[in-house]
Amino acid sequence: MALETIKTTRLVGNLKIGDETVKQYTVDVNEEGVSTIYESMYNSELYAKNRTEMRKQEKEFSDKRYELEDAILAELEVPETAEQ
């Protein structure tokens, strides 16, 4: 037996109309910048009625996810001699 530890970074996006969370995204990004994405729909009727706004928020969240992935990848590309 051996202990395995995995470092991840988690990003959670709550897509809202007013105060109500309509949909939630959770993204876990591993140390190699690879994402695992989970989504939960809480109110499909409200989502359908506000599809344009929901898609806008989804794009904003995707952009943040890509920024996070890119930051992790940039850290991996730093030469080891630069860290010393």
C-alpha cells in the first residue's frame, strides 16, 4: 500500500438569474493543466427562458477555466534553472 496524493485546483461557477442559481459548473484542473468538468442543472425552465444570458455566463466561465489552465501550463514551461 502507498499513499497517492494528487494536487488539483478547483473552479466553481454559479450561473444565476437574480438570486437563483440556475446551473453550476465545477472544474478540477490537475497539475498538468487538464480539466475535469462537472455541471448541474438546477432550474431547466429558468435556463430555457434565459438561454442568451446563460450562454453568456457559460462563456465567461469557460474563459476563466482557460485562463486557469494556461496559468498552470505556463508554470510547467518555466525552465528549472529559472526557479533557482
